Amino acid sequence: MSIDLTDRSRDGLVDERFQSPPSSDDKRKTILAAARECIAESGLDGTSIAKIARRAGVSKSLVLYHFGTKQSLAAAAWETALADVGIRLHPSWALSRASIAWKLTFE
């Protein structure tokens, strides 16, 4: 009996059970993407942490672990959305991340 140890990743035949789990950074990015989608669809008031967690395929507690509050998550989502189009928030802004999200959402 022989065991085939050849690399099959290029063939698309890799057994998912043997792949490493997503990193914390990957999960954070997934949560941010889900938050952006949910907020775009339902607005900040119509979006809950639970809804974002379901969309991202993670637990509500993991979302809260990474971001703490819905406002902090919304601010981070706005920051990544702005960064995607080449806008960077200057660190000298005296606004908290939650204040930035509030201003961008409601003003």
C-alpha cells in the first residue's frame, strides 16, 4: 500500500480538512466586508451585530471581540471603504472612530 504525497493544491484536489483555519486578520476582514454590505443594504440603524455575524459566518462574540461596539465596527468599515478608494484618514483628526462613523453616516 502506498500513500500519494504529491501536491494536489494546483489541481483543486486539496482536502479542506487539512487546510489551516482562517487567521484572525482574515476573520476581521470578513467581518468588515459583511458590515459594509449590511450597512449599505439596511443603514446603520437597521443593521445589528447579530446580522453582521450571520453574514460573516462568525459568532456575535467574535465580532464584539474584534470591534467592541457596533459604532466602532461601523467606523472601521468606513475606514476600509475609504481606503479602498484611496482616501486615508489623517491620524491628527481629533475625532474618535465612532464619531467619524456617525458623521459620515448622518451628516
